Amino acid sequence: MGKWLIALTVMLPTLIEIVDTSVVNVSLNHIRGSLSAGIDEATWSITSYLVSNAIIIPMTGWLSRLFGRKRYLIFSIALFTVSSFLCGISWSLMSLVVFRILQGIGGGALQPISQAILLETFPRRQHGMAMAVFGIGVMFGPIIGPLLGGWITDNWSWHWIFFINIPIGLASILMAMAFIEDPHYMKKVRMKIDVWGLTFLVLGLGCLQIVLDKGQREDWFSSTFILWLSFTAVVSLALFILAETRAENPIINLHIFRNATFSTGNVVMFTTFFCLFGTIVLLPIYLQTLMGYTAFLAGFVLGPGGMVTLIAMPIAGRLVTATNPKGVLAFGIAVSAFSVYLMSKFNLQADFYNLVWPRVVLGIGMGFAFIPLMTLTMSSVSREEMGNGTAVFNLLRNLGGSFGVAFSTTLLARRTQFHQARLGEHLTAFNPQLQAALPHASAALQNAGVPPAAASHGALGLIYQQLQRQAAMLAFNDTFYCLFAMLLLVLPMILIMRRSHEAHAPLAVH
């Protein structure tokens, strides 16, 4: 019973932190209007949280050793709770951005610490179930976040998307004080602060996250702003790696990458989440821009896949315990790849079932891929290195999602332009098909109440509008197919991973 109380204690604040990464998205228009901000300005309330979150995640293991993990966990929950209250009472956009930065600093440590505590509390033979608990929280947050944010904003106000964190945060603090105890290797340690490593990490990850978030909107390297940020990110991260190899107490112990299973698992995780987030972003765009779905109906298409993932994860957790996790992982990635291949066959005549089915298949695949991947990756990491390992793992998982979103939206835009140019080459006065289609388009406009003179001029515009839809559809097909190919490429890497058969007893629960 003690280990399940600990699991509830660490997953409760982790869940609200994950929800807060997406809950603001659907309320952005209300926040913008309330605080008299433009659209680009309002998005900084999202970007600021993601940037501070990304910076803190890899530092979690180091900060846990510096302050003591239990003390740091309670501090993080408290900071997240207080900053949630401050976000709710924000009086200007600038104040909201500052408080969101504080919220990201408080929330960034919760995922790595939760994962490390779960892996240490449960014996090795039950790591599959421990990661199923963690995975349900990680996957449930992005599903419930937009729905919860939309409902609260519509029925109460956007302020309450932050206020609801307060009672949960207070309960989490009390539970952490009662049920969490530090093992001997996670007590507070006196050590010299790695100033250079800290500086380069903050600068490098901060600039990288902004580049990924703003790159497509700024047209990437045609923007001086993005160019300088990219240069700063690359140089800073290179200097960070150099500094960490020489530091006495590095923020991230890079020697952990000598473990082939851990390194390979992180590459597979990065690529898997790269493709997962790419599809999750593309699907609503496709449904709303080309198929005419409302945001609510688009949620109906996405929702079943998320629910299937929640069902698949506990099953995967049991299979990982009973069988070789590598087989379960290969099955999950193969099923995920098949679902993305089905999405690459979407067209402008697809019905509701044909749209929901690939999303459900993806939900099954991700449920069966996520648990064995986490279990295998961390299986050969010692308990002393668990905090460092989970911090790196969660950082690369988040970065994989950010890179996936940036890549997918950019490729979609570029391929849309390509197909539009290619299709437009045939839209000439000498094309017999165009000549035959113009009278039909004109008649359709007249039937819709457009005067004959205007209808004849508008016929070509109507046809060109259809050309744009077809070009966009082909671009979606290309992008989905590219993500499908990337998932297939990671399958052979599973062979490199090794399962640890060492069975440790669970840590004592006080």
C-alpha cells in the first residue's frame, strides 16, 4: 500500500503540471482580449512557460543533490502553486509572462523527480507497472488539458484555469511531507555550483526552445532574430558539453551516455515523440482547415485515440513484467508507424470513421511503445544515477515533441507551396479541362445567388480555391508519410537495447 501512496503523491502534482502545458492554448484568445494584447504577444504566455520548463528539467538531478530531493520536490510544488495563483490574478501581459516563467521553474522538476521516485520505490520486476502509472499521467495531461481549459474558460473565466491548481498543489505538499523520504544518496550534499554549466545550459536551451516555437512564424533563417538565436543556442550547448566534461559536480553527468541502452533509448524516445507530436498537431489542422470540422468535432476525432492509450498502458505494463520488453516495444512502434501510414492516405472525401480509426490505432501503438521504452531505457541505470537519467530522458522527450511540431508545420507549409506551384502550371487558358470546368463553376455560383456577371469572374477563383485545397491535401499526405518513414527507421535500434535482469528490493517506505 505504501508504494501506491507514494505513486499517488508524485503523480498528482505531475499531472497538473502537464495539464498546464496545454491548458492555456484554448484560452489564449480570452487572455489576449482581457489583457489588451496582440496575438503574437499573447503567445509568450505559452512560450515563457515552455522555455523555463525546458531549462529546469535537465537540472533536476543536480538540484536534487544540491538541496535534497524531498526538500526540492516540496519547494517545486509550492512554487508552482504560488505562481499559479499569481498567474490567475495577473493584471497585464507582462505580469502573466513573468509568473508563467516562475510556474515553469516550479513545474519543470516534477516529471523527472516523479519518474525517479517511482522507479526507486517499485522493485525492478514491477518497473513496467510503475512506468504505466507515470505514462498515464504523461499522456492524460495533453488529452484533458485543452478540454478542461475550454470548459473552464467558457463557464467561468480564464483566471480559473490557474486557480484550480491551488487546492491540488496544497494537497500535494501535505502528501509529500507525509509519504516521501529521501534515500541516503539523495540527501543534501555540499558541492561547488557549476556556474559555467548552469550559464551555458540556460542560454542554450532557452534560445533553442524559442527558435522551435517561433521559427516557422518567422520563416526560419530568413529572420535575423531566429538566425542569432540559433547561433547562440548551438554555441552555448557546445560550450555546455565542454564545461560538463571538466566540471567537478556537473549539472548533467554526460558519462551516463556511455550506457548504450540508455543512449539508444533516448534516441528512440526523441524520434517517437517527434512523430507523435507531429501527428497530433497536423490532425486538427487538417480536420479544421480542409474538412470543415469545428474545434469540438476535431476533439471527437482525437479523443478516442487518447482514451485507447490510457487503456493500453496498464496492459503494456503487465506484458513488460511478464515478457521481453523489446518485443512489446517493437510491436508498439510498428503499430504506431502503421497508423501514421494510414493517415498519409487521407483525402478530401474521408468520412468520420476513416479519420477516427488511424487515431485509435496510433493510441494503441503509443500505449504499447511508451511503457517498454521507458522501462528498457532506465533498466540499466543505477539508483544513484536515476535522478540524472530521468532528467535527461524527460528533456529529450520534450525536445522531441518540440522538434516534431516545428518540423511538421514547416514541411507542411513547404510542400503546400510546392504542390500549389505544380498544380498551378496546368491552370492555363489552353487547358481543355479548365475550359470545361469554368461553366460548371459559374453555374454553381449562380445557383448560390451570385449574379451572372460576377459568377463568370468568380468561376476561376472557385476553381483556384479547389486547387489550393488539393495542394494542401497532398502536402498533408507527404508530411504524414515522412513521419511514417522516420518511425520505421528507429525499429532496428531496438536490437541494440539490453534488458537488465537485476531485481532490486523496493526502497523502504516510511
